[in-house]
Amino acid sequence: MLNFPNIPEVECEFLGLILDNPPSINEVADRVPENAFQNELTRAVWREMLTLARGGTRVSIGILRERVKLDLQKFGIPDLTSFLGTCLDRAAGDVSLSDLADLMAEQALLDGLATAVRQAQERINKGQETGESVAASLRTNLDALLNSSRATDTISFADAARRFAENVNRSFQKGKPIGTDWGLRPLDNIAGMITPGDLIILGGPSGHGKSALAHQICMHIASREPVLQIQAEMSQEAIAAREILARTGVDHSVIESGGMQQAEIEAICGAALDFDGLPYELCYTGDMRLSRIRTRIESFRHRMGGKCGLVVVDTIKHVDPEDKNARSPVDKVIASAKGLAKISAETGVPILALAQVKEQYFERQTADFYLNDLYGGGDLRELADIILLIHQPFRKQANIPVRGAQDAAKLASMKEEWDGVAEAKCVKRRRGKLGNCKLKFDGPRTRFSDPDDDNQEGLGL
């Protein structure tokens, strides 16, 4: 790796992170001013990167090599390719692109303030102007600095109201609702529509179907808009296998035992072909850092022409919030939820994050399920737009002690009411009333359906 002693390391790392994932420049393009770059070369590279991005051209080392016109010898650099390659090599640090952008923008603001104050002091020392004149000039300079550093997500209330009205009018003209339905009428009734920028928490015990429900929602939305699933538990093939076997009705045990029939093979191969062209991508990774999740979303949306109907993160406990102060499991979940909420709000992409339950759910000697059973439950209420809880009450039968005929009668009643049925509860909803509902669960096919609709085959079919 080459060394360039006269060029700030942070600027090299910043450029390298963008070269590593070019679509990520859209995240920071309006947050980092040119004067944040102390070196003429990095400033020139950043200027050309912005020009390319705003013109719709993908940033690359090859294109930058042709566009940056500087005498590289004075920087001690043999050629631009080796310099940009070194920047790329240095992009493996622990600091995210977003954090670097904030650091550079903040430093640029501080440098600008220091310069303005120094210039005002020099004018006072010369004694050629009145104090009022110097103060007025200083205020003008300070206002210009603060306005130039104002975040692009800060707009007037009037602009926000106008944007909302335009969105509603656009929806009316097209005859389409704002947002996307869940694909199951009971969920639509208790949780409303999924809208751009929502952070949705779907919590439930392991084995009760939350991952299966999340996948069904993905399949439903992918029929209209691109969907991305990021997770560290199931391989891509395992997720696809679950969907194919659900569609064909082939039992996985037949595959494991080698007892497949020709008709079953043909059904599986035919079902696999049905997904050609489906805009649904699966990311199986052990790198669940918040910064990587964001760049994956930006990259996916870039590939899909700016569209993304939903991102699923399975599960939030695997997310690395990149916050050194978050040490306990609860703290990490809360910090991760804050980060995901920020990503969904700033990108306009709805994010569905799966959440696990604490042991207190299993220890409770009833079939009740509460928000506080989730890690970070109370804090999640403040961060999320929608929180759904899903579980199968009858699956808790083994955890509920039987101490006589009365308890046995209660369990029998529970079996009659909940066997093969899941309970979904909406415990947080920014837009509308809360509620709960029942969903029919087909275990062999890992499908949920509306128990009041016998003709409904479930999502994605």
C-alpha cells in the first residue's frame, strides 16, 4: 500500500468508501462541502465524483482518471489510478461513510468559523473600521456558514405540507393508495398500509412463524416493487426451498430420504422457473453493521432504478449498531433500531426488522404476549412506526403447568381455539387505531392465511 504523507488519511478513506460502493455517494453528496477537503487533489476528485453522480453516471476509478486534470507530480503521486487504488485499500476501517461525512462537515464548519473570527479580529486590530461594521460583517459571514451547513433534510413546514399534498394528489390522479398492503386482510385492518420510510418491528418467539410471515410479505410486495432481505440465519437456498416446497406441496422429508418421484422433481423445477425476473434479492451475510446495511440498501435501490418496496432485516439482534456504548443485548437492539429508523427515514425505504423475545415470555404461565416481552420493548415503541407481535398461543402448552381438572379444561379450550391459528397484535401504529387478529397457519406449507377467507391461498401464490 502506497503512502501519501501530504494527504489527510480521513479524506482518502472517505473517497475509498465511495469507490467501494459507488451508489453510497447519494447518501452523502449534499452533506460534505468542497471546503471539507483540505487537499487540492482530494477536493478535485470529490468535485468530479459529485458531477458524475448528479449526471447519473456511476463513479469509477477509470472515469475519474480521465476527468481529474491536475499535475500529480506535485503531490508525490505517480498516477491517479494508484492513488485511488490506495484510497480503496484504506476503506476497511470501523467508521462508516455516514459518520465520516459528519466528521468532515463538522470540521469544515469549525474551520470556517475560526477563519471568520480571525479575519474580524484582524480588521479590528487595523482600527480602520467601526466595531458595528466589523460585527455586521462577521454576522453575515457566520450566517452564510451556518446556512451552507444546514442539513438537506431540513425544510420549512410549508415545504413539508406542500410535499404531502403533492403525494396525496399524485396518488389520487393515479387511482392508487399511498403505501402497500400486507397481502392479508387481517393485517391490513390492524396495521394499515406500509408507507415509504416506515420502520416496522415484527416480533415473535422462535418457531412461531415470524420469519415465514416476513418472507410471505416479501413475496407479495415483490410482485409490484423490488424487495431486499438481509439476514444472517437462513441461507438463500433454504429460504427459496421453503417457498418452493410450500407451492408444490412436496414434503422436505422425501428430499432428505431420497424418495423423490419424477412428478415431484418436475414440480420443483417448474416452480423454480416461476421466479425468473422476480425483483426479490436475498443477502446472507455475517456482516450486519448498520453502515453496511445502509450501503446495501443504496446499492440495491440503485440497481433497481431507484425503487425499493421493502427491506427485511432478520433479525435485529444480529445487527451491529457500531455504537461502543451499547454493550448489553437490550442496548444493542435499541441502538440498532435507532440506526434503522434513521436509514428508513432518510432513504424513504420501509424497513421490516424482526425481533426476538426474552425468556419472560416462555416463563409466563399464560399464553399472553406483550410488547415488553421483546428486547428493548418500551424503547422500540418510541422508535418504530409499526410494531407487530405474532405468536401461536397453543405452542406454549408445554410451558403451562396442569394442576388439576380446571387447568386441563383451560388447555383443552385453548387447543380448540388456537390449534393451527396464530395471533397477530399491532401494539404501535402511528397512523390509526391498534388491534389484534387471528391468522390461520399451515405448518407443512409455512403459510399464513385469513381464517375468514377459505379461498385465500396465502401470500405470494
